[in-house]
Amino acid sequence: MKVFVKKSLEQLMATPEEGASTLKRTLGAGNLIALGIGAIIGAGLFVRTAAAAGAHAGSAVTISFIIAAVGCAFAGLCYAEFASIIPIAGSAYTYAYATMGEIVAWIIGWALILEYALGAATVSISWSEYLNNLLGHRIPFEWCHSPMESAIINNVTHTGIINLPALLILFLLSALLIKGTQESATVNAVIVFIKVAIVLVFIAIGWQFINPANHTPYLIPANAPPAILPDGTTYSYLPFFNHGWGGVLTGAGIVFFAFIGFDAVSTAAQEAKNPKRDMPIGILGSLVVCTILYILFSWVLTGVAPYQDFMRAGKEASVAYAISHYMQHYAWLSTLVTVAILAGFSSVILVMLLGQSRVFYTMSTDGLLPKVFSDLHPKFSTPYKSNMILFVFVGLFAAFLPASIAGDLTSIGTLFAFVLVCIGVMLLRKTDPDLVRPFKTPLVPLVPILGILICAAMILSLPLETQISALVWMLIGLIIYFGYSRKHSKLGNVADILPTASDFEKK
């Protein structure tokens, strides 16, 4: 068995994934940018901005967004090269299988579980928070928070039991995926319009409520007064990664979650009219648009409400909190924002669950996962068993973990995948320098190396427990690979049977 066996480009192009043979190249650069914006703007912006500002970066969370965007841009250029070489769906897992070998593909596929599955869990937790805010906090704290969260309400300490609203939205969307209902292009465009409109309306109205004092000092000083948390304890800004530039870097690792989804553009490579031109524009164009919106949004949010507020009460439904407390005459905007965000979150969860089931399906057809993940429903022709298993898996995280832990794990999984994609570009340049590349990442190896360094820096800035959890996750993945996947790999078993060049040389 050869763990570094590769799937040839001929195999990939000759046996595209289920249903891919009917896809037509109809997407232009504008369509791809809209797709990227639709996939990017979600819980990361509306929730993680407040978390990063309150605990680490303060008003300088705007700089955190720039750092995260630069790291994404370098990784995006590498994605663009792969997408032009292999213009079919599959994203990083497929790219790795064709360029770096099976075990690396497995590692990326396993890391993508953190991105899509835990990403869906994180967004569902945010969905629960906004729903509770819309209902006037009528859902008891115990039934909309994890057992790891507690808060003092009316001088009484409440501890979470299970996050039921998060489970509800996951169940409804999983059922929708099993049935096979898909959003039309029109509905997707409407959702993108709503998300962007929310951001623009908040920026336009909130700008006049900015208090310059909230932006001074711009970076959190080491001697900043401790913040009081909902459970009555205090949070110190003295540690290096809780203030100053250390806090800005940690903030970048946190708000990086807000950019997750741009790689979804690469999965549409097979539908791009001109991958050489359209894929870089789609990937980098959506990043540029979202980065500008994110910087303006975070500038207004931290100007309207002081960053300390986000440690006390603003982390849950932070936008609605800022509006209701500092923009009292716009209470209607708070309600409208919450309803629209709920709809936007739902589409993000749907895309993430769909993406995860697609990754599982592909890995299963390659033999790296059990056949149950590629079993199709006899009526709906969807991987229904995979969707059921995903509901249980994602539901456990959403029901019993807080958003901060699930979100950080999502970020670290995605960052790790980005690092491997950057490494893959450099390796492919050396192993196959004559390969036709419709789009070439500029300044190789400088751009991939910078992408690796920035993404690695954001990984290192995340909490130690997150890094350890991710390491344990990857070790579990390797155990599964060598215990099951290595033995059942369809391509690997064929490689063991077929003679190699060295075999002919011996003869």
C-alpha cells in the first residue's frame, strides 16, 4: 500500500463526481464573486467581531481583519492555481489527492471536517443566540446554552444544560438536505443582497453614533482595567495575547472565522466560463469586497459601543446589543437586523452541511470512509445516511459546546488546510514544472511561504487548548486512516497490484 499514491489528472477529468457531467460553464466573474460573498458573510462578522474586540484587539480589530484577509489572499492565490489546473469540484481534498498523495488528501479531508462540520455547529449556536434575542430572551438560559457556560441573571447563577434552538435549526436543514431541496440562483442572490444590505445599513446609520472616545486608545493597553464577565468573574488584559499587537494577532485568528467560505468559490471551478481569468477574480474579488465591508463594520461597531461591553453582554447578538443600547431611536433596525441575520445564518449552515456531506461522499467513493457515507436515498438520490450521521455529530458540538471553542477549532482546521494547499503549490512546481497552469500563483515560492507563515502565526495565536484539541483531532484522523482507510483505499489497492517502473527495471 502506497500512502502517497496520487490520483492522476486523467482519472479526475474522466470520472467527475456525481452529477458533475451535467454542469455547464455558465458562471462569470460576477457570479463567482456573489457566490463568495454569500458564503463568507455570516456568523463570523456578526458574532466573532465582538468576541475578538472585547477580549483581545479592542478597536484595532480592524487591523485583525486586515491581517486575516492578507493570509486568506495568499492562500486564495494558491487555491486559484489549483482550481485552474483541476477545473472540477472537490476543493482542497481533490487537489491534494492529485498533487501530494493519498495521506495528505486524507489529512486535508479530515481538517475540512473541522471547517464545515464545526463551522455549521458554530453558526447554529449563533443562530440560537439571535433567535433568543428576537424572542426577548424568553428561552431559559439553561435550554439555549452549553453546560460549559454560566451567567448571573437577577442575582441567580444559571448554568446551561443543552442548546435546543441550535439542534432545531440543524435538524430542519438536515431534513431539507435529505429531501434534496436546493436553493435556486434567485434565492441565493436574494440572500446575498440581504446580507450585504444589513452590513451597509448598519454602517450608514451607525456611523453617526460613533463615539471617538471608544477608539482611544486604538490598541488595548496592558494596564486596561479588567473586564467583568457575565458570571461575575474578571478578565485580565495583562497577558501578551490579550492586549496590544499580541491581542491584534489573536484577534486575527478569531475573526479569520469570518472569512471561512471563500474556498467554496474553488468548488465552482467546473462551472466557470474561463477558470484562468474568472477563478482568481471570484476568489480574490469576494475577499476584497468582504474585507472592505468587515473593516467598516468593525470600525462602526467598536465606535458605537466600547469594547469592554462585548465582554459583559455584547458577545451574544452583539449588533442588536449595540443598536438597542446606543442607538435607541433605531429599535426597529435591531429587530430587522436579527430577522435578516437568522435567514443569512440558515443559508450558511445549509452550505456547510452540504459541503461536509460532499467531502464525506467523495472520501467514501475513494474508499477512505465507509460506504454508508456515499449511500444514496432511493427516492431523493441524496447521501441521506451521511446527513443523518452529520446531524448527530454536528448536533453534539452545537448542543454541548460554546461558540468560542467550536469557532476556534473551525478556524484552526481551515488554517491548517490553507497551509497544506500553499505547500502543495510549491511541491507541484518542483515535481511537475511543465504542467500546464492556466493561472499561476505569482512570486512562487514567496507568496505560498507568506501564506504559510501568516496562517501558521494565526494558528499559534489561538488558545493552547484549541491547539491541543486540534492535534488530538488530527491524531485520531491518522489512527482511522492507518486502521481503516489505508486498507480500503480503492486507488491504493490498485497501486499495490499494478507494477511500478522500478519493477520493470529489475526485470
